[in-house]
Amino acid sequence: MLKNLKIIIFTILGIFIGFYACIFFKKHTFLTISNSISIEIDPLEILSLLITILLAIYVARILSKQNDSEKNEKDLLIQYFSDFRIQLSSKISKILEQEAFESIGTASEMKIIRKKLDSIVGLAVQYKFIKLNDNTSVELQSKARDLWELLTNTPKKAASNANATVKDGIARLRLEQINKAETTLIEIEKLLFDLTIKINSK
């Protein structure tokens, strides 16, 4: 919408410049061209029309190059978010298969995930596709922290020699935490989709 508005504004501006250029030539030059020729066309109007057309072509080409550049940046950023979503889902699935989530490996994986997300959001802000502290991006980063906390607060599987009551209690608590983690992952994927739509609309 904003790009179309720019084209309209520059086109109107080109028409006005051509119109006033015609008036300038009529009033301030020593050219004595008859206002009519055999086919009754004012040569100054032809000149005005040519100037307008040339300006419109020039402006359209500049805007076209700018739009192509912005589209490439936008497509690349959206691809980053898409790749991030796939990697996040894959890493969380592998973590949930482990007996103990609270490990050095899990902490390292989650740190990398959060850093990558912060980096992509930072690029979106830097290239002005979203505002600083955009609501969706802030909530997205918050959910990534929540996911980390849920995984690190999930108990490991009970030992095989533990009594049945302990096993049941740990299994129930573990299942609750896993369900919360999976729900948070779904919320993160939704926020990634919302942010992608927001960027794509720019």
C-alpha cells in the first residue's frame, strides 16, 4: 500500500513539473513557436507531455529497484524465521526423548536457540520490518525463555528401583511439564507465523 502511494505521489509530482515547465517555457524563453501547426497541436504541450513521461519512467525505475531490494530482504528474513521454526521443533523433539532434560547439552541447545531468535528479531528491527519492542517479537522471546525454564524444571525419569508411588508422582509431574513445553512450542510457532505475516505485509 505504501509503495503504491509513493508511485502515485511521484507520478502526480511528475505531471505538475511537466505542466509548470511548459508555462516556464512559454513565459521566460525567446522561442517563438506558433501555438498551432498544420494538425493544430501545441508544440509546448508535446514538450510538457514528453517531460512528464520521462519523469514517470525515471521515477518508476528507481522505485522498482528499491522495491526489488526490499522484497529480497523481506524474503530472506522470512526464510530465516522458517528455518528457525524447523530447527526449534527438531531440537525440542530430541530433548523430549531424553531421560533428563536438565543437562549441560540442553542448556547449551536452548541458549543457541534463544540467541538465534534474538538475532533474527534484531535483523527485522534493523531493516525496519518491525518496530523496536514489537509486541509479537517481545512475546515470542518471552515464550522462548518460558520453554527453557519448563525443560530445565522437568524431573528426570524415576529410577527403576524406586517404589510405585514415587514413580507415579514423578511420571505425572514429568508429563505435566512435557505437556506445558509442547503447548509453549505450539504458541511459539503461532507467534512466528504472526510475525512472518506482519513482516510480509510491509
